[in-house]
Amino acid sequence: MIISADESDPYFHPRLLRANIFLDGVLQRRCVRADDELGVLVIAETAPDGRLMIENGRIKKSVKRGHVEIVLL
């Protein structure tokens, strides 16, 4: 399953806001997109102080790979 919190993404799914996303068994925060079949997450990056990082006027994102589990609440 692929779900996204980005309204411009074709896989946008408002239930992502009410889902727990795990990567290798660890709960992830600030997940923007999750694909449990490919094992890929897109995460909004944060600075050491916890604030979202902005680059060129957009939230900076990173890709993480591993065992992804999506638990809809």
C-alpha cells in the first residue's frame, strides 16, 4: 500500500494523518509518504532543535528504506 499526506501526490490519503508508520519496527514521525511494498518512506527533515528544515521555500525531505509497516488507526 502507498499512502501520502501530500495533497498534490496521487496517493494522497487523509487517513495517513491517523496512521502509525514504522520503519524496521521503529515508529516514524513527520512521514510524508509511505510505501510498504517497496519499503520506502519520505520523511520531512528536522533541525536539531526540532523545527522543520526549509530549502528553497519548501520543506526538506529525505528518503529512508527498510521494512515499512503502515498501521491505520
